[in-house]
Amino acid sequence: MYYYQIKTRNNEMVLGAPTPVEEGQLATHHLNILLVDATPNGSGGTSAPPDAEVDLFYLEATENFIIEAMWDRFDSSAASVTISDADLAPFSLVLVYADYQTASISNDTTAFRKYLENGGKLVISGWRLSYVLDGLVGYEHTLGAGDFLYDLAGIDEIQVVAPPAMEFIGATGALGYPDVDFDAVGFPGWGGALPQAEAIFTDPLPGEVDVIANFNAVSGGGSVFHNQPVAVRKSDLVPSWTIIDFPLYYMTAATSIPFLDRVLTDMGAPPVGVKSDDGASLPTEFGVMHCYPNPFNAETIIPIALPERSHIQVTLYDLMGRKIANIYEGVQNAGHNQIRFNATGLASGIYFYRIEAKGYEQGGKFSIASKMILLK
């Protein structure tokens, strides 16, 4: 943790007494959404999709919102880098997806707890979250203090559909949330249902928890899993967290994307949009947000804030620092501007783009470089 104190100095350079020491917090929430990919890199089989396919699904599923960055949890772990609350703290919302039944991110839950304590918003979606988040094996679980799902949502009982039975064919939306259907066509090897799905059996859930989706069993009321909760959220006007206990990747895009869209909208996730350029909103200094989406497939947007009419040049480089292309060169008026970049013809990979701006009125100058990731 960081600690700080403040001293004042007057016009005569006299230093005042220090304030009491305060505990600093890393949270700023000034950036937009962070995607945390907690799905292992698969070989391409039915239950082990390639990492790029899963990432692309979530980028397309969140195209109505501003994605600031992506963290690949398993690539970073392989490099002995772990995610911390300091990594999460700049973002207004973190979306974690673990679409693999043996994905394990229990070591990350301390960071998630701290992030929430400092005012962040968290969405976690995955396949068999009792294992993913709390490392519980087997098919019937009792949770208690210290378990992430219990401490967060008061969930004290979870059951998993034991093989060879397969019951989960989707989720029935509650509180106005849409239904979600399992993609039996995209994943035909499982007999039309998701294996080893699980549901929440806590009865009752705490009053501050809303159920937003229930288990839809292939045998209907003949299954003990039918109509048990599978997605819950904090019951605030703007929820600070949502838990989705089924893998969105294995659902039909026509149903899973509207469901996720509703989750993010209700949580106040920043939508894609263009700011007004009326006089009151003109920037007071040069500035650049990260391109979004990032990673991207084919096209991304680079937002640029200009306090005055300026000449802009945007240049693309590869990892070796070699110039690849001129993305843009021209004149932009003062205001919140956007440069669109279409990467058709470029190979997947990591690139850097440099933005140089020179004002015409005040002669201000600005230069910055940032990273973009192209996934095809």
C-alpha cells in the first residue's frame, strides 16, 4: 500500500504543517473496460477452443462498449506475471471470462476483492465457477467464509450435473434479462446440452442479491437443476458485480450477446459514442485515449483530443521499430476527433502507432506512441 500526506506552501514560501498520514488507494477508474481472458489456450477441440477464437467472440460481443485493454491471464502466468489490484485499478469495469471447465483463477480472487473494495465493477462469466474461482472439485459443494462466491454473493451451496448426465440447454432470463440458449449446432458432440454445468442451490440468497437467469434443463421440471439460479448480481440501482455461471462462448451468439449487453448496460459500462464538440466540451490540452477495440480485427478507432486546429500525422511501426504505413495525415479541427484505421492486408501481431500533432493557432505540439494488437 501507499501512504501520503499533504503540505501547503504560501506565496511567501512558508511551508505549512502536514496533514495526517492517509492510506492511498490505487483505484482511479479513469479508463474504460478491461477484458481478462482466463480461458486457457486450447488445441481447437470442442471443449478447448483456440484462444484467438474466444477473444474474437468477446470483442464482437462487447462492440457496443469501449474496450480499453485485454489481459491474457494464462500467457502472463507463463511469464510468471500475476494480475493484481494495481493492474485492475485504472479501469471502470473488468470483464473476466473463463470458458473452460478446468480453468483456475482462484489465485486472482484477492485482486478481484481489492478492486471491488476500491469501487470497481466486476463481471465474471465461466464454466463451473465453483472450480474456476474457489478450486472446488466434485459435484456437491458447501461454501463458507473465505470462499469467493460466498463472500461476494452469499452463495453457500452449488451442485454440478454429474456425468454422464447432461442437462443444461440454456438459461431463462429473469428481471427482464433475455433467455440464453446452448449452441447445440456449433458444439454437436455433447448431445445437445452442456456437460458438467452447475447451478446455485442457496435458499434463500441474501436480500442484496438479484437472480437474473435460471437453469433451463433438458428434462424440465424432472430435473432438480431446473429453475435454479445460474446468474446473479448485486441488487443496486447500478450493480457493482455480476456472476454468470455458464460459459457464454458455448451459447448461441444470437442469445448470449444480448444477455451480456444487458449486463454491461445495467452496470453502467461506457458505450461507444462520439462526444459533442460544442464550445463547453472543447479539450483544454492535447490528449489521446487508447485505440478501441484493442485487440481488434480489421478496424480500430484512435480518439484524439485537440485544443486547437492542428496538423495530425499517425504512423504505424512493427515491433522492430520499422515504419509500416502512414495511418493518417491531415488537418483536424479542435475537439474530440477520431481516426479510423483499417488493417486489411496486415498480418496478425503487435504494432505501435505514433501520433504527432502541431497546432495552427497557439503552435502547441504533441507526440505519443501506443500499442495496438491485431487479431485475425
